[in-house]
Amino acid sequence: MEAKKLNVKEKYRLLTRDLDWEFSYEDRKEAFPYEEFEGIKITDWSKWEDPFRLTMDAYWKYQAEKEKKLYAIYDAFAQNNGHLNVSDARYVNALKIFLTAISPAEYAAHNGFAFTGRQLGGIGARIAAQMQSIDELRHIQTQIHAMSHYNKHFEGFDEFSHMHDRVWYLSVPKSFFDDARSSGPFEYIVAISFAFEYVLTNLLFVPFMSGAAYNGDMATVTFGFSAQSDEARHMTLGLEIIKFLLEQHEDNVPIVQKWIDKWLWRGYRLLSVVAMMMDYMLPQKFMSWKEAWELYFEDAGGALFRDLERYGIKMPACAELIAKEKDHLSHQTWWTFYTFGHAAAFHTWTPSAEEMDWLSEKYPDSFDKWYRPRFEMAAELAEKGERFYSEGLPQLCQTCQIPMFYTECGDDRPDDTCYRSTHYQGERFHFCSDHCKDIFEDEPEKYVHAWLPVHQIFQGNCGGADLADVMKYYKLNDGAVNADYMGSSDEQRWKALKGIA
Amino acid sequence: MAVKALQEGYHGEFKDSAEKFGGAIVVYIGWDKHLWFCSPKAFPLDPNMPFGAVVENVLPAGFGAHPQFAEIDWDKVEWSLNQQPFTPDMEKSLAEQGFDHKCLLRMKTPGLDGLHGASI
């Protein structure tokens, strides 16, 4: 009898669901030891609907074709000196943040999805997580290649991996993923697939890729297009995991709600750097942070949470505070990096007169009142040759690890620093916000362990007590990668390349 | 609430407990309404130093770059320690006046409320 050719549906079933097996002589609980401790109850894994509808063999074929095209464009970009087409060399600093802060996070995500891809009990969920794990690994590789061309012409790219594990502000994305990866598989996948990839991705991915498009960076734009189909799959996985967990058991609802509350806030705090990139670092701006938050979170996310209400899920309480902070976030973040710019691995600057007018227009309720006078004062000092850098080290939040620069926006007092603290086993801990404090108080056993860069310097674990020693420990080449853009070697090189006097 | 962990009794190491700072205590200092300094700052200080030394050495290093710093009348500063009103004795040591590890010292300078009506 002639072998029957499989139809697509059958082939799909055999190459996904049929990869699982029954545990006839081993205890299933021992095979999946992480599945129960978080309190999540799964009654029937077969109810999982595969979000990708993709088999492994098709995945490899499709991605290989995509990658071949991507690398052909990278080659063309390098041969044609594509870096000369960016709007201005200040733009390149956004890429330095991407490579030092975001790309290593892709690697951490790869690691986390490899873990969930092993530990989730359902075969459909395991295969989805495995594919995403490979996606994230491809993303860090393709990002490194996209930026390697810039590394030939600009400072601050070469030690991104070393820096990610050490530099003070990079502990923010690093600790974010450490927090997620040291959770159980269900919290991890809710944190990253739902809160980050589904709810917040348009506030991370779109700003960098649109920023690249508006500023003539074809290498990064091409990466963005290539990754787009992956991101779409990741978002689908995020929505599927939430619906699946909520439909499996009503006891899952409060646990999932707690994770959504926590990870929306953790993700939002991480996006502070994106807000500042959009409003201050792009020479050609495409949208303000405030507009992006309104479009992608308040409108799109609002509809999502209305949809989730039928499961008993509520809009996280932190959304109210975030809405109030949107007039202040980018300005306060850039001011922090501007004043600690002597210790950052990218350049900072004061906005030009035209840029300040753009900020006034986009932030009519806050910029002229609170931030314009500050930046004008800084610009005047810089003009006189007295560029301001803040001495010493900032106090950090125990949870998000960001310097405590956030103010009492929730209380309409944007000029009062937000101080929160709690006691735990005889020690005092400090926070930037009620939400970071709540996260700590829910799991103090975990967050007492935070590697806070400022305290690590004081303990003598970062090369020495002087800034120069710490910079060496960071492999942050003092005088080349840091400080103001004006007068930097990047600026000089750019002017020489473009023939500007 | 407590962390849910694989093993009962999981507890992370206290990364910043007092004994890890070589005898120093970490003191956070913030100057209200002076957002020229983006955030409060952290200082590892000897708990046996007199408060006067903080005013003389630590504050100028951390906050002296502000144009209003030189105008401060130190008799009129309103201090708080760990969010409680606090009247320092310049001669007594930090430890004697209740400064402990990871404490928060805030200063308000009435009449000097930052620049340009923007709390700079």
C-alpha cells in the first residue's frame, strides 16, 4: 500500500503534540519539578492552543531564509558606509544604550525561555517557549552584527557584555531579567511574554525601530523588520498564556493578577530609558514618550484589560501613577544621565533651542515650568566651559535599582523627591515608589539579595573607591566613551567624516 | 507575604548589611527643592564623626556645586532624620544622635527654595 501523504493539520499534530509522551514508569512530578510550587493549578494541558501554528522544521527553514536576507543587507550597509547616512552622530548613542542594555536582555530572555521550554508540563507550551528561546538567541546575534559596523567608527560599543554585568545603570535591565529568571516558569512567562512582550513591547521595540527609521539607520531598521514576525509570535504567546492560566482554575486569578501588577510596574520602570531616548536622544523625533504611552498603553492596553475583566483581572493600580508620571519621566531620566554623564558609556547633551521648543509643545503642562529652566541653566554653564557633573553617587531604589530621581507626581508635587522605606529584619530599605516598596514587601527574602552598584562600590567590590578605579572595572574608557557629546571624539570623528568645520 | 520557593526557608543573603562596609554606615542625604541634584546621594560615613564634619566636609562635596549652597544659614536649616524632625548637635557623633546604617538625612533651607521657581 502506498504511503499516505500527511495533510498539514496531521503533520502539525505529529510534529508538536505528538512529541510528548506518557510517564509510565517515572513520576511525572519528578519530570516537571517546577510546575506546582508557584501555586498555579493546571487541570488540562490539552486545552492549550498553540499560538504559533508552526512546526520546528518549518521554523528552521523560515528563519534561515530570513537571516540570509538580513545578513546580505548588513553587508551592503557596511560596504556602503551606511553609518554616514544617520541624521547626526548623537543618534548613535541610542544604539549604545540598545547594545549595552537591551541586547544582553535578549540573551537573558533566551535563557529564561529555555528554562520554561523545559519545565512547563504541556508540550504545546514547551514548544512555543523553545521557539521563542531560539528567537531571542537569534536576536542578540543579529543585533550585535547590526551594530558591529558602528563599533568601527564610534566609541562605547566594544565592551557591552562586560559592562552589562557591572555598570551602575545597566544593573537595572540586568536585575529585571534576573528577577524574572529566578522566578518559577509560570511567573517568568507571565512577566516576559505577557507583561513585557504583549503589553509593553510597542513601547520598547517600536521606539527603537521607528527611531532608527527616522534617523537613517538602515541596519537597525532592517533588524527590526526581520524581528517583526518573531515579535508578533511572542505577543500571541503572551496572550495565550494569560487566557490559558485564567481558564484553567479560578485560584490562578489572584496569582496572575499579582504578577501582572508587579511586572507591568517593573517593565514600566525599565522603559524610563526608552522615554528619555525618544524625547532627548533622537535628532529626528517621531513621537513623544507621552504620546506613545497614550497610544500604546492607555488606548490599546485599556481595551485589553477591559477584555480581561471577564476573567476577574483588573487594570493594575500602578497605571494611575504612570499616567501622572508621563509628563515628567523622560525629563527626569535624561537629567539624571546628563548630570552623571561622566560615568556613563554614552554621551549626553543639553537639548538645542529647537528641541526645547518641541518639548514645550509636547509637554505643555510640565516642560516650561519644571525642566526648561534646568536645561537652560545647564546649557549656559556648558557654554562657559563649566559643564555640570554631579559629584558622588546617587541613592538607589532597592527594587528597580534606579537612582531615586522620581518625584511625587501621584500627589501633584513633581518637585518633591519620592521617598519610601520599610524595615525588614532590622535593616532599613529604600524605594522610589509605593509600587517598588510593595514588590519588596511581598518577597523580601529575594530583594535583600539585590546587587546595588552604589553599595558594591562602597564595599570595595568594584575596583576601588575612586571614580577612575570604578571606570576601569567597568572597562569604561574615561575621556572617550563618557561625558558630553560636545567635544567628544565621536563628535570630532563625525565632523571629519562629514566634512563639517 | 513571603517568597514562594522550591525549598522551605529560602532566604537571599543580605547584600548590604552593616558589617559589609568596613565600619562605615551608609547615610543618604537629600536637599529638598534642589533638583539640580537629580536624587538624594549616598555616602559611606564613619559613625563616630561629629555632625559638624558632615556640614563642613560631606555636604560641600555632595551639594556645593549649587549656587544657593554658599548662602545657607546653617542655624536655620530644618533637618529630618529618617523622616522625623531632628535637631543636630554639631559636636556630637552621628551614632550618638541616632544615625544608623542606611539612614536618611533630609535638609530644608527655608528661603532658599531652588532656582527659577522650578525647585532647581
